[in-house]
Amino acid sequence: MSTFCDVCHGLLERKLTTYTQWYAGQLVVVENVPAWVCEQCGETYYEPDVVERVQNLIWSGSEPERVIEAPVYSSNS
């Protein structure tokens, strides 16, 4: 993994992040996912093995720790 951001060339640092993905019509949130995050612009990079583990967790159908409700807005209003 490069130590510099592909977007702005800022330095990357290792952090725990929140990974979100649409799956089966629902927004799924996975907390505490390790990633490289640009200190300058905030661009986030996940290593392939991390993405694979997160995908397997989402696809497993296991019971989530909790369920949250999120407001949804439309810019067409």
C-alpha cells in the first residue's frame, strides 16, 4: 500500500473507519473497519483482504449487533 493519497498526494494514516454499503435494498453499516485514510482530504482506502472479510460478514446473514434508523432526503423536493 502506498503511503500517499491517489487523490491529493497527502499522507495516509491507519485508522478504524465505518464502512457502508447498499445490500439487498438496505444500507448496511460495519463499524471499526481498518483502513488507510488521507490526513489531508479524507479519502479512504481498504486493503483487499479487509474488503473480503467485510463482504463475507455482510453476505453471511448473521444477526447485526444493532439496527439504526436513518433519515432519507430527496434533492428533488
